[in-house]
Amino acid sequence: MQRVLRSIIGAIVAKGKMSKHKLLRALASIYVSITRCTPSIVLLFLVFYGLPAVLYDSFGIDINGIDTVFFVCITFSIFLGASSSEIIRGAYEAVSKGQFEAGLSVGLSEFQTFIRIILPQMLKFAMPNIGNMVIFMFKEGALCYTIGLRDVLGEAYFLSSKEFNAYSLSMYIALTFIYWPITIILERAFGYFEWKLTPKLSNEELTTKLGEEA
Amino acid sequence: MNIDFDFIVRLFPDVFSYLPITLKIVLYALLVSFPVGVIMALINVKKIKGLSQIVRVYISLIRGTPLILHIYVIYTIGPFFIEKVFKTLHFKKSVYDVDNIVYAIIALSLTTTVSISEAIRAGLLSVDKGQEEAGYSVGLSKLQTFLRIVFPQALVAAFPVIGNTIVELIKGTSLSFLVSVTEITGRAKIVGGVELRYFEAYLTIFFVYIILIGTVELIIKALEKRTGRYRYGGQYAKS
């Protein structure tokens, strides 16, 4: 799971760059709409069965012995690359252009302006969507048991078939109580981050601000 | 990589003929979940004591667990319930006559109900309170005000989210092969298994899904434009 999460970050960076270049925008939008139109399980199977063959025939790389997690990572990177690019684009557009110019005007370089001024503000706008995405991912992660990865669901299935599926219902209930609390914790955690990132004015600041406006 | 294009061309119409089953699941799931979702949204908005807590726990539970788990749970406990219902109603059918598609529909409508109720709840909250009061002031009853004034506006506001839900639902139907329903994905898995050409089989349904969902998205976009005309009370419709 953590490996999957790590690969998301790579995808975020790549896609963030992509949506800023105007030339690649058409390609990016085709990519986004295609991933939106495909069920994740189909893409998962496609990567799982297709990638080893493609790599072997065109580059001569044999990845037959590789861990299944690898395929899961690739599939979800493809998926989340698309959704995170949309999130980042939205957040980038939400930060006003004046902020960037203000950064440049006080003598920061372009890179510094981006890191110190734009990125923190972008994070604030992107946080709720990133939270949703991670939760969605966490739940979709259960699918990877269908290609034979032993994650929570896979392990549970394995255990229950050892008992000839006699306790499958209790197994499912146990799984519910694994997934449900973790999702709630994730939701709360992202809510907390969002609250932390929202700039808060103290009472004095608020009164002076109101006084200026009046 | 030697992709067998003949196989893809051969498989395409074969898989396409299973499209009605996918659409059937989508249609029935929507028919079940739409009214239930509306009722749940109403319970949540009106804050009916007791019921609204139950609805909130239900929403949190369904949103907190993966779809694949819902499908398995329904597949496990569904037959018991259906058998009991059949016994109490003295039906002559047994559980084994029930098509597996029923379990897929039930499981998918659980998730869809939640998303629809959340969409409609947001839509209902976005309708101005003055609209309701205006309805009462011209002498409409509570039900009439809701059906004729508030609900249509809420539906327009909720439409984009409902469209997304439908797309998600279609994507979700691909999981129903897990309960051995032969729809698009299930068929591709069978044929791919018989001819040992998994990659081509999945490539085919990849295209089928792109065509299917792309069409659905276009329809939704068009409908959104159509319903959006009433969004500003028709004042921009003429210009």
C-alpha cells in the first residue's frame, strides 16, 4: 500500500509538469478522458497480462518473476496520474496570478516563488481532493487481490478458503471493520490538514482588517 | 509482441452482444437507488430524529468499504435473505433459480444510493429557502411545493454529480464477473481463458468500455447543458 502511495507522488509531479505545457495539453486531456472511461479492473488486467509480454518482446526484459505489487503500482499510477493532474491544475488556477508577480517583485527567483508562495497556497486548495483521492485509492486497492496479490482482502480470502469457506461471512464482517475505521481515520486526518492549512486570523488582525475596510 | 488482431476483430462483436446485460445492471441499479437516495437525502436534510443518524452511519459505512467487499457480502448473505422471503411469501421458487445478476444489482445499488443521496442533499441545500416560502405563499401544499418547486431545482443542481455517479456505476459493473455474471468483462475473461489470449481479450473490452462510457459522458454533457438552461431562473436562456 505504501509503495502504491509513493508512486502516486511521482505521478503527481510528472502530471503537474505536463498540464503546464500547452503543447502537451491535448495529449494530456486524451489520457485523462481515457482513464476516466476505463474501469480500474480492466486496466489492472491489461497491465498484468500485457506488460510482461510487451516488455519481453520489444526490449527483451524478462519480468515474469517480479512481485505482483509492481503491476498494481503501475496501474494505480496511471489512474491517479490522471486524477491528480486535474486536482493540481485546479489548484494552480485557483491561486491568483498576482501572488506569483508579487513574489518576483520582492526579488525571489521563479523557483523560490513557486516553492514558497504558490505551492503552500495550492496545497490548501488541493487538500480536500487529495484526501478523496487517497480514500478512493485505498478502497480500489482491494481490487488487486483479483490478480493474486495477498493484501488484506487476499489474505482474508486465503484464510477463509483454508476453512472451506465456512466462516466467509464473519471474514467479510472483520474486513468491514478493518476498512471502515481506516477510512474514517484518513478522512479525519485530511480534514485536520485542511484546517491547519487554512490561514486563520487572530482577533486583533480581524478587527484591524475590518477597520481598514470601513 | 504478436497481437492477434483477428482475434480482437472476432471478439469485438461477441463481447458487444453482452452490452445489454451491463446496461441492464446499470438500469436496475439506478431504478432501485434513485428513489431510495432521494428519501435518504430528505431524511438527512429534514433531520428526522433517529432515522437521520441511521442514514449517516449507513453512508459512512458504505463509503468506508470497497465495492468488491459489498459484492462479496451480498453474494454471501443475499441467498439466506431471499430464501426467507420466499418461504414467508410461500413462493414455489427456490433460491437457486435466482439469477446472479440480482446480487450484482443489489451490491451496486448500495454504493449508488449513497452517492445519489449525497448529490441530492447538496442540491436540496443549494435551493434558496425563499423558493419554498414562495410556494407556500401562492397556496401550494407542502408536497406540491416540494415536487414542483424545490425538487426540480435541486435535481438541476445535482445533475453533474449524478452524471459522475452513473459513470462510476458503469465502471463498477465490470466487477460483477466476481459473482459469475457474464457481462462484458466476464465474457472477455471466459473467451480469453479458452483461447489463452488474455491480453487481447482485455484490450478488446478496454475499447468497448471507452466507447460505452464515452457515449454516456457525451449524453450526460448534452443533458447537463439542456437542464442548465433553467439554472438561473431562465433569465439567461433568451440571450
